[in-house]
Amino acid sequence: MLIKCPDCGNMRSSDADACPFCGCKRKPGGGCMGVLVFLVFLAFMYLAESKETYVVVKKANFREAPNGKILGQMSKGTDLGCHVEDGWCRTTYAEKTVYVSLKVLEKRSAPKETKKVTSSAAENVSSSSVTQSTGLVQAVGN
């Protein structure tokens, strides 16, 4: 690809280490275009992973998929970091992706500290009844 030499203005190969007309050395790092591409990539990654904070306003079932099998319930007041998809909150619970209907959630205007669920609680999900301060009220057995 041909580029314009910043010193003499003649066209030269972008692969050349120096301009054949004036000897100007190529600057390492790819210039502004490389930085711009990197910034666009970072912005895309941020938007793809951005979450909105919601709070459970009444007992909420959490499911393995939208309208899927109920895995358990979350109590009122539980904060969730949600990726909103077609009326559902996709979130992570006990290292699994779960879904909660937006009908039982309210968007929180200022993010508060979210409640974490430990991996030991994940082992208890298969039991018939579990009580946790993290918002889990009842888990439905397999």
C-alpha cells in the first residue's frame, strides 16, 4: 500500500523502513489509525459486557433459559447485574447463566453493591430447600 511521506510528501510503500526520496524513517507503532482501531475495539468490548443494575421487587424465579425450567427463587431486594434480552435479565448465579423476568425487577438508578453467591451455595441448589442471606429463598430439586 502506498502512503504519503510526512516529510517530503512523495508517495512511498507503507512497508518501507525509510522513504526512498528523502530518507525519512518510518515511525513504529502504526500511527493514529492503530490507536483509533484499538479505542474502537475497547469501546465495543465495554458495550458488549455492560450490565444494568436491577433489584428484585417481589419473589422472582430464576430459570435456565427464558421461559425454561425454574431453578429456584430470589427474594425481594436482591440486586442483579443484568444483560437485558427480550424482556429477560440474563445474569450469572452460582457460576451459571440464569434468566429472571423483567416483570419482577425494577431498574436501579444508582448502582449499589451487588450480592455475591459463593460456590458452596451452588452445590446446595440441587437440594430441595435452601436459605441464604444472598437472596436465594428456595431451590427446586432436579
